Amino acid sequence: MVSITPPHEGRPSTGLSTAPDLTELLPFYHEELLDDPYPHFRRLRDEFPVLKLEDGTYVVSRYDDVSTLLRHTKSSVQQLDFGAFDIFHSTVIGIDAPAHTFHRRLVNNLFTPKSVRSWMATTASIVERALSEAETTGQIEAVRELCLVPTHATMCSMLGIPAKHADEVRHYTYQFARGFGLVATEDDLRAGAEGSAWLENYCAEAIEKARQEPQPGVISAYIEAEERGDMTRRETTASIMLFLATGHFSTVTLAAHGLERMARDPELVAAFRDDPAVRPKVINELLRFVAPETGVTRLTLEDVEVAGTVLPAGSTVYVLLASANRDERVFPDPDRFDYTRDTQGRQHLSFAAGLHSCMGQVLARQSTDTIMTAVAQRCARIELAGDPEYNSIQHARQWKTMNLQLTF
């Protein structure tokens, strides 16, 4: 979760007398740059590794500094101002220990190996059905049919609700995420509030139905915790919102990116098909190359020095995960996709790190592996049928549509 900040001018943290033009320095002001912000991130790393904006927010872009801040124990998410998205202070991503520990333990208990295997069976069956339906023409719109629908259905199975309304959930999650931009506009904030309200209402109705007609799943586990007095009604609603929204959001990006890579590189298809040991390496490189979410925000609780700059206690810090993953100081030739690269001691930071590392990363990895494996095993050839359409936002890279021609 990132803080919501209005458009602003800023000052460099390097002590330079001339302030940078933020509209030139940061890609977030330009919609056409959001699909490829990496040249701008390189300039940040080289010239302004710690950039202080006029509202006091620090933007940090180098790998070592981002890693340090993510793992720093004297930082907080609970004390951040989430603005219109305050409901997420009632979830694991918006609270600090010790409450965070309880929430995380509850979620971890649900993500057992047996449960994950069952969920992946749901993903695989829907992907296989979509591929079978595409056999006649060989044509498929992959983002929806191979990425969104299977991952949404899997999350619904986890929650214990019918697998309906995938397109609506995707739309309002997208609107919701627009509000998380570092320099979100008024339109972005309105869209974010609209998305949040829709998701909250949708989840409240699903929870109420689950109370009346109990089904096995995550919602029932939260209702039971609520009945024991371990969880409030607001915490239950907010947590189910988090599951529903994040259950497909990053995974669709990761899987769509993987399918586009396979469509552009037949050798990658063969490697993924023939060597199971290659698959986690490919997925890790997909995550490094395109971080599904651009950055996250932390609040420092004590002075922290990064890149020669002291961030005072009480500072809001936006760490650029997507920039850290392309830092040439850590990853040689970082703008080249290479799943064979040596990552010993230098893992990507796409799922953040430390106490608030992404709890759903196992599910995202397994879902992507399941989708890509099914496609590689069923298809002799995968080709793009036209250019993919992207609709990235400040907070996240996004694939909108991608038509594939499949040879079975």
C-alpha cells in the first residue's frame, strides 16, 4: 500500500542548488511513459537516489537503499495517512506488530501446501478449458481468458464464493489502484474512491451471504475469528477486500508478461515445457524485469541514512521496487531479460521484503507457473496476433489485452 500524494513540485536531496523539473524527472506525470519508466528510474538512481518532494516525501530508487528501508525494523505502515483508503488500516498491510503478527498468522494458516495444491487445480482446469475452446481457431485473448478468469475463479474458490463478476472486479480494482499513484491526480483519487466503495460493498454482501449460507473458505475462517472476538466486522470486510483485489491484480500482470515473453521467444516455451527446474528461474526474472507494483510506502520511526542522506524520523518514504530491480549496481545488464542470470545474494524486490513482504507471493508464483506450464505443454507454438495493449498506471504495470495465435 502506498500513500496518496497530490501533484507537487520537489527538491533534490543531494544539496544541489537547482531543483529538478519533476515533470521531466518522474515518469508518473506522463501516461505514455508508464509502460516503460525505466530510463527515468535510471536517471533517478544516477542523479537523485534520494529525492525529496515538496510535500516532504522521499523517493528512494537504488537497490541497496530500497532493501535497507524495507527491512528496517523501526518503520511503520500503521502511522501512514491512507486518506480515502483508510479501511486498509484494518488489514495486514496497514498495521504494525503485534496486531500484524496475529493477522499474518491467521492468513498463513490458510495457505497450507494442501490448500495451495487444491487452488492450483482450479486454476489449471479453467486454463485447460480455455485452451480447449481455442483449439478450433487457435485464437485467444490471453489476458482475460488465460490470466484473469482463472486467477479470479481461484480466489473465489479460496474465499468460498461463486466465481462471478470477474470483469467488474477487475475494473473496480483497477480504478481503486489508480488512487495509489505517487502523484495521483484528482481524477485518479476519485476513481480510487469509487473503486474502493464498490469493492467494499461487494465484499460486505459476500460476507453477509456467507453468514447465512456458510461455505468452506477464507471468509468462513474470518467470520469464525470475528465470532471468537479476535476480529472486528471492519477487519473482516477489509481483509476480504484485500484478498479479492490482490488475488488477481499482480498475478494477471505476472502471467500476462510471461505469456508475452513466450510468444516472442520460442526457446523460452521449450525450456519452460521441458525443464521444470527452469520455471521458478523464469518467474523470478519476470518479476525482476517487470515489478507488478511500482513501489510501496513506509514511515520512518527513527533517523535512517541512505545514499549519504539522513531521512529524519517521521519521514514518509516511497521506495521504487521497479527501479531497484533494474539497478545496474546489483544486476549486470539489467535491461536484458535473462532467466539464467546469477541471482545469488541479490533477489528482486517485487514482493517487497521484511515484515510487510507480500503474503500472496506463493499464490502469484504458483498461479503463473500453472498458467504458463499449461500453455507450454498444450501448444507447439505461441505467437502474438498483433501488439499487446497495455494500460499501466502510476502504481502498477498492466496488460489490458493480448491476442495470441496458438498452434496445438
